[in-house]
Amino acid sequence: MASVTIRYGMTNSVTRDFDNETTVSEIISDNGIRAALSAPENIRAVSGGRTLEGHEYATSFTSITLEQQASSKA
């Protein structure tokens, strides 16, 4: 287990303990985390200026920032 701080916006953050097998994708889809941060569904995870892949383990990072993805127009 490892603690990871998840941020959204300038002031919203939560710190949670995650199992070593927890992926970034699981964090993004966690309704409880998004609700605690008032984050929308259409988000991506970023750490160290790099967009994270869904299969990466969340415990590889101490801090993850959620950012709203731009909507695509056809």
C-alpha cells in the first residue's frame, strides 16, 4: 500500500491509501474520488507534467492531478 494525493483544481485534494495493484484507470473511474474533488467524468490523470496511461500503477506516484479533457468536436 502507498499513499497518493489526488488533486483537482486549485484547492481540492484528497490523500488515500491504494493497493500496489491499483491502476490510474481505477482512480479516474472512482465516483467517490471524483465526488470528493468535485471533478467531472471527462478527466485525465497527470503527474510530473506527463499524462498517465490507464494501466500504470497509481502507487508509482505520490501526487496525481486530475484535469478536465477538452471535448472533441466533429
